[in-house]
Amino acid sequence: MYEQISGNIWRSRLLIFVFILFFAGIGYIFAAAEHNPFIIPIAVGFALISTITSYYYSDQIVLASMRARPADKTEFPHFVNAVEGLALAAGLPAPKPYVMDDPAPNAFATGRDPDHAVICATTGLLQMMNRTELEGVIAHEMSHIKNYDVRFMTLVAVLVGGIALMADWFWWSGRFGGFGRRDDDEDNQAQIIFFVIGIVLAILAPIAAALVQAAISRRREYLADASGAMLTRYPEGLASALEKIEKDEEPLANANKATAHLFISNPLREHGGTLNSLFDTHPPLEDRIEKLREM
């Protein structure tokens, strides 16, 4: 477990470094197109601000994108009590419980460390699960928090989303012009450069997202399943919960590819195909259920 924690911390730092390096490269291209060397430090500064913001506020960014809200103890007492009780059993500060108003059964954890963590469940999951099943799901997410999986996974979601937004900006700059006053030849050259970068980023951003998310290995989900089962001392609870999730075919309304890897089960409900299997960060639910029942 300690090896996994140190590995997640190291991967988070590497991801931030690569993100800053990426923006420095974009700044260099900008500087060449605009004949303005000051753009490079501006790009690096923007990358630093983005990474700092992502590190400290990534959980709030993800929760806002999912339209999640704090779980009121009077409305969801079983959920709030289960989070507090399992946090105590795991020796962790109690994560903040959040809910998403969505009938699809699913849940995720986010936050930069155990002291700033959130566990979010859909209303569909809370209505569908009995007590032991709900505890199994929460224990799984608690394991992601304890192992610092959530820091790396949340940074991936926010930073990849930022690259996708940049791709859109380049696309529109290429179509309608960059910034600054230049002669017609320089303006046309810059527009072509912006347009090409926009196309390249638009193509590469989702591929990069899938590859980075694939680096969040399936083994991590198996480990969280096993750790969660050890925490509750009842593997059947999580196995039964995953079985119910597997039978439900409804996709999550606010799901997107940037945040899909955060959830206990793929919220996009994509099935089949070699390509989907190659990039899927979640092991097949039937395999996870089988392994839990073998414990």
C-alpha cells in the first residue's frame, strides 16, 4: 500500500511537470508566430497558475462540472453516517459527502489528500443500494482516498479538460485571427499556425486523455475493491452493489470522458470493441464481482 501511495504522489508531480512543459512549448510556438519572446514566460506563468489552481481546487471544479451538492444529513442520513463510520474505521478524516441528482447508480471520490477529500454518490445509487451494498461502495472510494489515487485521478481530469479548452481557443483564433497588430502576411501566417495547432490539439487531446487515463491501471480498481472489502469485512456487499450497477444500463447525464475514470463504474456505459477495451480504465464488472466473491 505504501508503494502505491508514493507512486501516486510521484505520478502527480510528473503530470504537473509535463503540463508546464507542454505550455512552455505552446508559448514557444506563439512567440515564433507573434515575434514576441515575452509570450514564453506568460505561457509558463499561465501553466503555473493553472496547475496551482488545479491542485487546490480540482475537487470543486469536478464537483461543479458534475452539478453535485453537499449531502444534507436530514435528507441522506444513511449516506452521511456510513461515510463518517467507515472513515473512522479506516483511520481517515471524514470526507465531505456530496450527492448528484441522477437516477444512474454511480459514485466517485475526489480531492488532493485525505484531509481534503469528497465522496459523491448519485441519488440513483442511494435509492438502489441497501446498507451493506452502500457501505461496500463507500469503502471502495475510501480506499482510493487512502491510497492517494484521488489526487492523481482528479488532476488528470482537470488538466486534460484544460488542454481541450485550449484546443478550442486555437481553433477559433485560427479561424478569426490571433491577437496583436501585424501586416497581412504575418496575420495570415499566424492564423495558419493557430489553425494547425487547434486541429492537432483537437485530435490529440482526447487521445492523450485516454492514454493518461489508461495509465491509471485497472489494477488500481481491483486494489480498491479488495481494500474496501477488507475495510467492511464483507466482500459480498460490494459484489452485490457492482452487480446492481452492471444491470443498470442508464448512462450518467453529466458524464464526460475527462472525468469517467473517477467513477466506481464507467458512467458512459460504453461496451464492446477492441478499442474501447484498450483505453478503458475500469476492469469488466463481472471480473471484479468474481474476484470479490473469491475472497
